Amino acid sequence: MNMTTSRVTLAHADAIPDNAPVKVKAEGVNVFYGEKQALFDVSLNMLDRAVTALIGPSGCGKSTFLRCINRMNDTIVGARVEGRVEIDGQDVNARDVDPVLLRSRVGMVFQKPNPFPKTIFENVAYGPRIHGMTSSKKELADRVEAALKKAGLWAEVHDRLHSAGTGLSGGQQQRLVIARAIAVDPEVILMDEPCSALDPIATARVEELIDELRRQYCIVIVTHSMAQAARVSQRTAFFHLGKLVESGTTEAMFTNPTDPRTQDYITGRSG
């Protein structure tokens, strides 16, 4: 079932460290919204220091699965999650797990940039401040600077930290949101279509940033763009009608998928 990859540039599969452990593990996950079942028995391992791309047609359950990792489905009335999702072996749905603390460990970047209506500095300082992560103004300022540097934004905003975050361009706002997420030292970063509202230049910058960040974090990204999945991820999982059809290295998924539905979707014959 070999297929051409001439339309896409694959990320380097060998970029995954040989000793990269499983960071996030899902086993038998089912999700219901009221009487409607949205996910069916999904089991998937996501590696540390690697990007896992979730692909599939609209409404196939990608974002629903992503929200299971940081319990964002808890905020949806009528939502019910069955099965087990672990981070470093700990069940995120255990009764003794505080969802607020969980979400500081698991940062999330949404489809549309959503900076707070605050200054650039306050956007990034918000998390460390509410979690009591710094003990002085200098320590807080250093943490903000470090996060903005990691997000590739410091050089562009260092002289206007007290300007409104909402005054930045779309691409800069998305990088600001990423800086806000990493300012609290998360272990996992979830990204739900992070480039869909950005122009090609801003998209390229965010993709470069994802490649830099995955050397330190476990990143799980939902994307409709096959080219983006191929460029930024080391592993890919294909969802269809609420079920995980198959998963594996991005190279294998794009060059020799085992399921005809995966091949049809990747080559544009379905979806």
C-alpha cells in the first residue's frame, strides 16, 4: 500500500530520543455527551519529547480526545468519560487529582488565539502568580522573560511588555498564548488546530516553535492539515467516526498505512 509523499515533507522520525518514555497513556477511553457517544474505546500512547498529531475528518473525535488529557470535558454539561488516561502512570481522573493543578501540568493552546485582556507581561505572569511559583518581582520577571524567549517572542516584544496583548498580530498572539502556557512549567502541551486562524508566515513560525518545544515537552496536536502533521510530528494517530483507526510513526502512517481508510484520508479521497 505504498503511497507518494511528494506533497508533504516528513518530520525526522529519528528525532525521537531512543529512550523517550510514554508520557501520556489512554486506555479504553469512551466519551459521551448526554446519550450520544463521541469516542469509542480509544487506546493510545503519547511519547515524551515528541509531537503526536491527531488527524481525521471534522467531528471524528480528535478534539474530544485531546480534552480528555486535561479534563476539559469536565466543563461540558452532560459529558461523561470512561476508561483511563494517565500522565506518568497517574490517572488524571482519580478523585485526588485537582483539575486546576492538572491543567498547570498540561498546557493548552486553542484554535483561535485567546490572550487575556491584559498587558503582554501580565498574560505570561498570570499562571506563575496564581500558582505561587515565584517569591519576588525579579523572579517573576525572569520567568516571564524565559517563557517569552522559549516562545520566540521576546525579541519582538521586550520593549513593550506593558502594552496590551490583544494589540499583537494573530501569529504573535498565538505565540503569546504558548508563552503563557509554558510559563508554569507544564509537562504536556495540547494544541487544538493552533495555526488554523494564522497566515502562512505565522503558521511557519509556530511550526518552528513546535519543533523547538517538543525537545522539552510531550506535545499533542490536533490538525486538519496533512502537510502540517507530516512536518511537525513524529507520531500520528488517525481518528474516524469516534474511533482510533490506527497510529504509528508519522513516516509509516504517511508512506505505508495499514488501513485503507487512513490511506484514503491522507491522499484526499475521503474526509
